[in-house]
Amino acid sequence: MPKRSKRFQEHLGKINKEKQYTVEEAVFLVKESANARFDETIDCAIRLGVDPRHSDQIVRGTVVLPHGTGKAVKVLVLAKGEKQKEAEEAGADMVGLEEYLDKIKEGWVGTDVIIATPDVMSQVGRLGPILGPRGLMPNPKSGTVTFDVGKAVKEVKAGKIEFRVDKTGNVHAPVGKASFTEEQIRENLVAFLEMIIQSKPSSAKGVYMRKVSVSSTMGPSVKIDPSSIQQPVGR
């Protein structure tokens, strides 16, 4: 077991490991413990009552966080003609096609998100072995394969994130930075949790949200009472 710092132990002592807190209480505790020398990321992790081995129980989707993630996202748009101009005007960091396909083939992955128009996916699809493992393959379900590239770029820049349950039934996502206010973190967290609830597969049986926790990069995890998520959490 890795040795925990004195700072970590101090913050851990303020948290009841057996208790499930409300969203509001959890955000307060996590923000209070996030005092490293850098702007820590606030993450949410959820254990779902689904079996990802069955295709009808895959939980995936996207959500635009009201206050963004606090991270500057680099966006590459793969498109032709007028769609390239549309992407540039929307704020895409990189726009093109052949030159970027060649760079990716050579191992370049200097972007956080790739958006592509449907008419170029036959070319982009060949890069699946490179982009797939890195989570960069454009996908219609995540809104990254579309002719409306302007809207897609703006949403990603505004804080749109993608989530997908892993093979063990867990899903997680960043919901802000320690420098955010409690209200900003709370609103981002609630938006993410509400989207997870909306994404519940009709075939899922029993308790859907089994465990929910939130933590900062260097701080301890705080459990959230799933029943409090659908309750008013205004401060």
C-alpha cells in the first residue's frame, strides 16, 4: 500500500468513511481537501447496477457541464471544403483532412477531441486501431460525427464531456477544478448525475446507482448518498 502524505491523512480524518453525504456536503468536503500546489481536478465515480457484457446494458452518452471542465480542450476537425471554414469560425484548434490523417498514421495524437463529417469517415475509420484505444475515434452517438461541425466544436469548447461504463460497471468523469466555486462544482456534478440517471437502460434490474463518490486529484474520496441526487441541493 502506498504511503499517504500527512496532508492526505489530515483530510481523511475529517471524512466519515462509513457515511454517505448529500451532494452539497460532499462538494464542500472535497473542495476543502483540494489544497495541493496545483489546480486539482474534481472527479466523480459511479458504480452502476448494470452488466456491460450485454449490449442493451451499456451506459454511454454526453453532457455539457454548465461551467465546463476547467480544461482547455484541443479540437481537431476532419472535414472537406466549406465545413473546414465552418469549423475554423467555430473555434476549432486544428482543421484539415489528409495532412492530419497522415500525421495520425505516424503516431501523432496531439488533440483531445476529434470531430469528423460523415463523408470522411471511410478514411478516418481506417485509423481505428490508433484512435480507438485512446478514446479519440469520432462516433455519432457522442456527437463527434456530424455535418454540423460548428455546433459540435462550440459544445466541446463549452464543456461537453463523453462518458461510458467500463467492463466492471463503473463510469467516471471530471466535473470541474478545485478553483471552481462550490456552486459551480455542484451544478456540474448534478448535471452529470442527472444525465447518468436519464441514461439508465430499460433492461437494468435492481438498484441502478449503487455507489457514488467524488474526489480531487490528491484528496480522499467522499461517498454520496444516491437518494440525495434527485433531491433539492440548493445552498
